[in-house]
Amino acid sequence: MKINPPQRALQFLRWFCREDYLEEIEGDLTEIFEKQHEISPHQAKWKFSWSVIKYFRPEFMKSFKSYQPNAYGMYKSYFIIAWRSLLKSKAHTLIKISGLALGIASVFLMATYIQHELDYDRYYDHYENLYRITWENENPQTRTPHPMALAMVSDFPEVESAVSLSPLWGPGLTRRTFSVRNLEKDLRFDEKEILAVDTNFFDVFRFPVVRGDGKKALKNVNGMLISESTARKYFGSDDPIGKHLAVNADDALLEVMAVFKDVPPQSHFHFDILVSYVREKSLNPQSEYYTWADFGHFNYVRLKPGADPKALEGKLLPWVRKYINVSDEYFRKATANNFGFRVQPLTDIHLKSKLRWELEPNGNIEYVYIMSAAALLTLVIACINFMNLMTAKSVDRAKEIGIRKTLGALRRQLSFQFLGEAFLVTVIALAIAVLLIEAALPFYNSLTGHSFVFSYKGTLPILIALSCVVTLLAGVYPSFYLSAIQPHSVLKGKVLIGNKGYRLRSVLIVFQFVISMALISGTAIIFNQLNYIQHKDLGFDKEEVLVIPIKNRAINKRIQTLKTELLTIDGVVAVSASSNLPGSQYNQNSISLVETPEFEMDCSEAFVDYDLLKTMNIELGEGRFFLPENLTDTTAAFVINETAARQLNAASVVGKELNWYLDHNDNPIKGPVIGVMKDFHFQSIHHAVQPLIFILYPAYNHLVIKLDPNDFENKIAQIKAVYLKFDESYDFEFAFLDQQLDQQYKSEQRAGLAFGLFAFIAVTIACFGLFGIAMLSFKQRTKEISIRKVMGAPTFQLIILLLSDFTKLIFIAIVIAVPAAWWVMNNWLNNFTYNVGVHPGVFILSGFALILISWITLGYFTLRTSRINPTEVLRSE
């Protein structure tokens, strides 16, 4: 059995020892080692290593310095040859650089979007310890009782601090606008972003306060805090501390006691003004809104470092029975169905939360995944292009490689040369990519709705790192492949592409077009779904419907007079009023039939007037709607939708008495169901139609006006004039309902457009690669084509011959891509309750499109090669 000395010591000896001494020293040390190994293996290894170290002396060492000038000259030679090679094949170089530049620019832009989405709510101090408390039952929601926050601090040692907050528009989250005035400067603005918060708000959300004392301000019944931008808006360059603003919620003057930095854009909620719950409770001391009975607030907790949020979550439902009268039956039901309070990480809210009553529209983690996949696939396509083009060029570089090897160049030196060449191409591509990014950024910002800024200081290191990754991904294989060419093959003129290289290139081309096919079909399905969303029948008219927010609640007492005057305007078809609009958030309470109170269910609700169905063209399926002549309709009568009727488990509900548990009161309001309207989508079509109830009551937040489709500008001017006669205290605002509804799907539309753009770029890069491979491949087949022409082959047959190899590869790519794309897109569509499904026609058309694109790409060289003059080609042989 052969005994080997320690390998690391032996390698070290071979690295530093001079060639003329190495064989003798290594032989002597090995012989001594073998003898000592028989006595003590451990001691033999130690003595061998020590002997190697003793030989590490100048007289036995290689003269490393002598190689430095040669190494420098070699690297300089590599650079010059690489540069000349790039200039020699300008078309080939242009394709390589263009593909990489487009790839790097696209990946950077997509990565910018991805990072922006992932960075939401991460600017808070120790954000990883911040959580939101939510309630999960049949209809999971974000809101929980106001006293819960402070009770959790008292009862759970792992809770460091907690805060309750709510938008100032209050119960039901029907967004209201408040008029805020600087009486000294006679300035007035309408404000929506006003929050009521607990006094310990800054213990949880540690916002920088730039002026004043934030905690003190929240303890003052007449104190308020404003953002820096709000301070500039009302006070200019003056110091706002100690100044007063009038807020029309109760027309009281509030003192500005602190100024905080503006809330960053990457937050799941925003606010410009903070007021204290101390004030709100003093205005309504008996309101149930601030008790355990009302799930109407947003509660956040800061846990102590190391606390287990899941363990806390498991304690909440049993604990809350201390404060809320939960029956044993409901507790058993909640436990069996996994109902209860959830501890939701703050950083999960923007991308992963799909609950009712979100403070602002959230993003979607699915689009981050889609964009990440698109970025990765684009980078892969760009790298594959480079690999294919480098290896396909091997015939043209064979003589250079053969000569270098004959002169003694080692394979690793040649590998390093070609890796350096790859890096040179990548650096040039990087410079072009930077220019592309700067040029494309304004368009990209308008496409995504963000305000990304290109910063050389923060961005260049990322781009350089990306370039190094691209160099390694794209350059390693070509460098090893090219350096493996044997000099004797060059001398004999037998350097061919080789089956192995050809097969790998074919596999890479197939892989590129698998990605391209998946991107084309995926883009088509995304746009089909977006088109379906925009044009699906929602069950009501959304076109030519003007919506005016009712900012002054006093108008509700004169609503009929206002409607009458508006109807005198030529082109106003119908006028109505409602507390809620389709697409907005609806308050919920429970309902049940009086005869079957055990079938109690949550139901969205809206307060409406007599003309809402007519104005919005909502169909009535059974019974009747509210009528002015039926005085009982104003006391207690209900119209419900078909979904509510079905869930009440009755054959026919019209005429039956209904319990309406307003504010979850144990003493419900009773009244008959007078009508059942057909289901319409009052929420986004991400959700199935939920139960809905209409009540005739003047608690309106919106005026709804149906117009004829002509001369909107003139009609709106007349409507404004009439409206301002009833309310001059607020700015007149309006919107069209269809535009408001489109905002629900803005994130999908933007993500779809961005994905489509980058899919187009990825396919373009793939076509660049196909173009470059075809250019080299057809060039190498000119002799074959010439012989075929001499033998009488027609041009059409030659075109088919030249296209067939690439077309086969594309067909293989289509066959592989379809199942994968089908599975991925079907999973994405499942996020929508209503979707177009995955239709085979999409893949058929996408396949034809891919083949057509590839044929167009190959067309120029196919025609040129098929028309060559065989005499000129064969004469040169």
C-alpha cells in the first residue's frame, strides 16, 4: 500500500522550490517520510511538514520577481489582442455588447422595482419587532378594538409598547375630507391624511420629530402635530410651533406643538396631521367607538427583542374573554375554525396582506415574484447569448489558440485570456447600460408610478457587482471551451465546431427560446386578464357616472332640493346619493331572519336614497326598491342582494322580517325585506360578491350623477355652480366612477405593462443571439450551399434547409415551454376570483409569433446565403 506524505505540505514545496532542486529534495523527504511512517505515522507527517518549512529559504526558492515583467507583457498582449478581436468582428461584437447592455439595464431596472417593494416599512427603528394585530374569521379584517393596545402592554410582558390609531374620518372608514384653515394668513386646504392616535404613538413608531415635543403634543387635548410639508404649506418659512389651525371636524382651533418628518413613500399608511385620542374621547366620552365592543381601530405592538409572535398569537383569543363577552359556543366555533387574533409582521403588510379595511391599497408579492423571475430569465438569456457567440467563434480563433499553445501557453493562461476578454465586453456593455438606464428612467417611472433616481454613488457598485456576475456566468464556459482546442488539430486544419460544442449550443438556444415562449405566452395571458378586468360586466353602469364627495354633512338635510336643482341641468339623466360607492370599503354588521336567528352572518351595508338603482342601472330581481310614497321605508325596510338572500337559507326572503344588528348591538333593528337586487360587484373582482344590504337613511358621503355622453365640460361647470350654492366651505371635487374603479387594478396594469416591456426586451436579446449564431453558422456552410447549388438545388429548397435546423430547435422549445407556462400562469390567475382561464389558443398564437420572429431574424442571412455565387466560393477552396 502506497503511503503519501501530507498533500498541503507537498503542494507548498512544489510551489516555492526551484525546478533544479525540487526532484532531489522531494525524493529525499518522501523516502525519509516512508521510513518514519512505519514507526509513527503522526510524527512522520509532522516531521515532513517541518522539513518543508526549513527548506523555505532564499537559496531554494524560485525567483518570483523575474516573472512579473513577462506577466505584465502577457496581460498587455491579452488586452491588445482582445481589443483587436472585437474590432475585427464588428457585427459580432455589436451583437454581444448590445445583448449584454440591454440585459444589464433591464435587470437593474427590474431589481430597482423589486427592492422598492421589499423595502416597505423598513425605515422604522427595529422594524423587525413591529407587528399589527388583526382579526381573522369568515371575513378577516385589519381592525380590532381600541382598548386592546394598552391592555396588551399591561397583560403581556413580551409587549414592550403598543398603540391604537384610526383615520379621523372615524367609524366605517368612509373617507372624509376636512377643511383645515390658517386664519391669520387666510389659507385653507382640504386634508384627508389625518390620524387620531394614542399618546404613546412615538414609542411604537419612532418618527423623527424635528421641532417641538411630539409626546407632549399628544397629551394635550388641543394639541396637534403636522408634517414638514404641511408646515410649509400653511406657514411657509415661519416657525409653526405655537401657531393655530382650525379643523372643521368641530371647528376648534388646535395648537401646532410639534413637526415631524414626512412619512416616506414606502409606508403602508401615510398621514400629514396627528391629533390625540385624548381630544377625540373628550368630544364623545360615551361613544362605543372607543370601547371593546367596536372593532374599528388599528392596533400595533412593539415586541421585546427575542419575543415569539406566534406564542403571543396563541394567547390572544382566550385572553380577550377577560374584556369581551364571548360565549362558550362562539369560543368553541372560533377554536374549531381557527378564528382569532393574528400577530402580523409590519413588513408583511404591503405585499402579503389581503384583509378588509386596509389603510391604503397594498402591493402584491406575486408581482415581485413575477418580476424577479423576469429579471433572472433576462440575465440568463443575455449570458447564454454571450456563451453561444463566444464558442461559435472558435473556428475564427483557432489559429491564434494553436500558435499560443505551440509557443508554450498553458490552458489556464488561455482561459484567463478569454475570461478577461469577456470582462472587457461586459465593462463596455456596462457603460452603455448606464446610459440606457438614465435615458429610460423617466419612462420607467411613469410606467411604474414611482420616482426612482439613478445615483452613481449608490448604484455603480451594484452594477459593477452585476457585471462581475455576468462575466463569470457568461465567460467561464467559453474560456474553458476555447482553451481546450488542441494545436495539432489546428495544424492539420481539422478544427471544427465539434459535436459536443454544437450540442451544448443547441441546448442553450432551446433554453433561450423556452424562456422566450414562456414570456410571450405569459404576457399574453396577463394582458387578457387585465382586459377582462377592465371590461367585465360589473352589474351596474360605470360609464358617464359622475361622483361628487359630500364633504359637508349638513347637505344631507337638503339632499332632495339639491337633486331637484341638478336635474334641471340639460344632460343630467339621474341623481342619487349613497354612503358608499362600488370599489370603496363598506362597513359591516350582522343580519339574520327573525324566524331563524341562528343563521346570523356578516353583511356589508350602505345607506342610500330612492334613486340609486335607477342612477346606476342596478337590476332588481325580486320585490321592490324604496319608494317616497311608502313612509314605512324610512323607518325600517331593507333591500338585500342575491348572495345575502341565498345565505339566509330561505326559499324567498321578500316580505320576511330581518334582524339588523347595527354596531353589533344585542337589540337588533327589525324590518321587512322589501326587495332583492341582482348581484353586482361592489368590491374589486379579486373577491367574490359578498352579502350586501341597502338601508334608506340620509347618511350620505357621495353624490352620484348619471350624465349623457356629450359635452362633459359644460355639464360639470353647471353642476359645480349648483353645488357651490349649497356648500362653499369646501373645494368642489369630482371624479368619474369608471376612473375610480380602474384605480383598484392600477398595480396589476402597471406590473403587466412592465412585465410586457421586459418580456419584449428578453425576446429581443434572444433574437440578437439567434442572429449572431446564424451569421456564423451560415458563413461556415457557404461551401456546402455552393456545392448544392452546383448540383441544381433551387433557392427555395436551400432556404428550407438553412431554416430547418433552427426551426426544429424552436419547436422543441415550444413543446417544453407550454406545460411550464401553463402551470405558472394558471397559479397566477387563481389569485383572481374571476379570471379568463388559460386558453390553448394563447399558446398556439404565441408559438406562431415566436416562429415568425425567429424567421424574420434569420431571414437576411438565409436569403443572402442561398443566393451566393458558388463559382466565387469554390474557386477560393
